[in-house]
Amino acid sequence: MEITQVFKNNENWIKDKLKVDSDFFDKMGKGQSPEMLYIGCSDSRVTAEEVMGLGPGEVFVHRNIANMVISVDLNVMSVVEYAILNLKVNHVVVCGHYGCGGVKAAMQSADLGLLNPWLRNIRDVYRLHKKELDSIADEDKRYERLVELNVQEQCVNLIKTAAVQKAYRERNLKVYGWVFDIHTGKLVDLKIDFEKILKNIMEIYHLD
């Protein structure tokens, strides 16, 4: 990749946008009011807005390795709070993807240095669902199922937060779990049961 090409691409992108809407950048400069927070993987093959057919200003995006929502990660927690409390989003999506390198790495019994504490959170997901995962003989299928279960558990982590619980009570905010299938391009809805999860964890995680 030639870095100079990036700036040429940018110039062409500006021209294309202005051809369609001469006020495009004036509108962009007036602020944002997205209705969705998307928490996805940093994988270069998975671009949030593109796979959903959305444009600038329509989705607030946070990405990290394996789409994790970790309570002590100030980065993701700051994004969640800002999106929910300030931008007033009504939909929060955790989107994983098949072929996730982070999930694959967590399945290996190897010392990965600085990645160890991050991947431990995915290994904890495996521990929670060990019986189901170990019953899957096909390693590729087991890997795909861990991708799905990891998304599910990150949704649970979101539902544990005060910001999500408050927004649910005040304006019926919902949390969704999706997986992007890189082999077909399809978004798969895991049909996370928000209300059921909330009910099951409220005894311990209820936050006024």
C-alpha cells in the first residue's frame, strides 16, 4: 500500500459525496445523533457501517480484539457510557465474526505475552460453556460456537452495567448479539433474550 494513495482516495471520496449531496460536509459538521452503538472486532475484514448498509452519522462504533466488553477496560466502558448517556442511543449491538483470530488464539494453550490477560476473558467464556463446547467433535464447529458464545457473554456484560439498566428503564434500550459470517457476508442474529438475561442477573447485578 502506498500511503499517498490514501490521500488520493480521500479526494475522490470527497468529490463523490459532494456530487450526491453538496451539503454533505456541512451536515456532518453540525453533530451526530446515531441511534445505535456497535461494538465489534478490530479485524480489517469487518467494517461496521458497510456490512449494515449505513452511512456516516448513523452508528457509533467501538472496535477491539474479539469484540470484548470488559468492565475494567476504561476504553469500552467510556464508549458505552457516552453513547448511552450522551448520544442517547436506543440499540446496542455486540457483533462478532466467524474466523475471529482473537477467539482462535484463546482456544490455543500457548503463552501469547501481552495478549494473555485480554484473551483470558475469552477463555473464561470457554470455561463457562465447557460442557457444550467439549461435546462438539468438529474443531471448526466448536470454534464457531465459541464465537457465538463470546458474543452472548459480552451482551451479558453490557446488561450488567448501570448505563444499560437505566436506559432500559427510561426508554426501553435493547442489547443485541450478532455474528458476521465472513464466508457469506450475512449478519446472523443470535436472538439474545435481553429481558430474560436481565431478569436472571438482577439479584446480583441490579444497579439503581
